[in-house]
Amino acid sequence: MEYFGGVPETLVPDNLKTRVTKAHKDEPVLNEAYRELADYYHTVIVPSRVRRPKDKASVEGTVGYISRQIIAPLRNYHCFHIEDLNQKIFEKLKEINTINFQKRPGSRKKVFEEEEKSHLQQLPQTRYKLTEWKTAQVQLNYHIQVELMYYSVPYDYVHESVDIQLTTDLIEVYFKEARIASHKRLNGEIGQFSTNTDQTDNHRLYL
């Protein structure tokens, strides 16, 4: 989406188990991370139907064309870093997109800019961060344990089961879909505590 400079109204991926929890011809169930990605970018994900290659026929055709025009010329190129390989691929891609069509005026780049670009939605300022979900029970000391680290929640939720959303640098705690706490993710020595300082009378009573 960064390459195209915007977000399409609909994304059509393969119907893979890593993305689709339950396949259905009308309303497939997406896994949590994929659903969150769609929500973050304000788009709709509609996986192609199982054994229905016509759902993405133009894409499948382009994959073969790209294989011949990009991968084949680079088959003898030696690179030592993935960044180097990606740079060569993008150079070839730019070349393909700017070459004029043989049977019609314009190029892929020109058609995109004239016919399709205006339909894209604006990209968010920051990228979507992949998240992981866990559940935990709030301990008597009003903390939860996540990967051998401890994070506080409001004292009222002692003994309750809560949902935890983890990113690379943040932990957010939810109770019945309402966020009740947020912490920077702890790293390093295990057993560390992250405790919010705005304690209520119940917090002080516990101490």
C-alpha cells in the first residue's frame, strides 16, 4: 500500500489458513490479526473463494508475467543482502511499469495514475503493527503476568480474566472489549514490574 501511495477499498488475498479461520463462500471468518489490519486501514478483506481461480485471474496471469520479466533476468545475479535483492527487483519493476503497452496507448504506471489512483484512500501516518493476543487473570496484587513480567491494572479487576494485546513495544489490557490499562512492554531481566502511579484508595489499602 505504501508503494501505491494509498489504500484500496477492497483487498482480495488467497484463502489461506494463516489468514482465514473459517472458510465460507459468503462470509469467511478472518483471524484476529488480519481483521485488525483491515480495521486499521479502513478497508475490507474479501478472500478469494476456495477452488475459484477466476476470483483473481488477472493477478495470477500477472504473477507469471512478473516471473518471466523480473525473476528470470536476475537468476544469475549474486547478492549478499535481502536489501540488495529488493533494490534490483524494484528497479526491474519500475522498468516494467513505465514501458509502453504494445497493443494500447500508455503504460501500467500511466493507467494507474489516470484511472485508479484517485480511488485510493489515504494511508495512515504510521504502519500497522502486528499484534498478539493473550488472556490472563488479575492477581491479588492487581497485576497480570505476561511472559514473566508484571503489569498493573485498576484494583477493581482483581480475580477477573482480561484480554491482553501485545505489540513489539506496547501492552494494552482489555476487559469486555474496554481498555483498562496500557504499558510500555518490559524487556530484559525477568520478573520486572510496571505499575501505574495514579493509585486509588484501594491500591493504597492493598499496599
